[in-house]
Amino acid sequence: MSTQNLTEERFSVALESIQSKRRMERVIEAANALLDRYTTQQDPDERLKLAFELIRRNFTPETAIVFGSLALGSDGLVGLAGTEAVPPVPPGGNRGNTVFHCKILVPGGRSGSLTAFYTAPGSMGLTDDEWLAAMRLLAGIAGLGVGGHVTCPA
């Protein structure tokens, strides 16, 4: 490998690292905004609605949350498979390439799930791995916001 090729490769890796850091900073800003909104809203269902809207607007329109009797999905539609949230198939019939799913568990029996589909780069320019990390963070906040926790894929 020539010195010029090695330099170009190192520059490319450094540039991608900087861009990735900026993308993740935007994810952290969105998570902080959600936490700020939670301080003004005590109702668990309303908190889930806030989380749903933030995810739908900023991360993927293909998202659904089911929690007890609450069912949120794109255009107000959500499919149910038992207690599992299933976002409706988007126009054109193509789902996102990456799937995120977690269960929302609260002591006392109320439970639900959050499911979302994503195709990179999306509106925030996230890679699939970055998006999955963002979804784990936001789902964790949503679970805490209803007084419980979530179990998500690693």
C-alpha cells in the first residue's frame, strides 16, 4: 500500500469517526429533550406518547408502541399480535431493513412493547448500529418514564 493510500485511508477513518460522534450527539440531544418533556408530564401514557412522537418524527416513521390499552402507531394505526406492537406497513409495502423490538415491563402487571423498523441513513443519517443504540437509549427512557424498565436485544 502506498503512503498516499494509507494517508487517505486514515483521513477517511478519522472523518467517519467525527461524523459518527456528531450523529450520536444529536441522539443525546433528542434524549435530553425527551427527559425535559417528562418533567412537565406525570401521566405514564402521556409520557409514552411523547416518546412515540419523538421517535416517529426524528428516528423512523415506522414505529409502534402498545402499553396496556394504549396503542400508538403511524397515522394512529397499530397492528397487534397479542401484546406486541407492530407498525403498519408503509405505503409501497416495504419495511425498513433493521428491526428494533423491546418489551416494556412495569411492576403490577401492566406491560407492552415498542417496535420500529429503519433503513439507513434515515433523517438523522444514522448507521444501523447507531440507530439501534439510539433506540435502546430512547426505549430505556420510555420504560423508566412509565415506572418500569425495558428488555431489548443486545
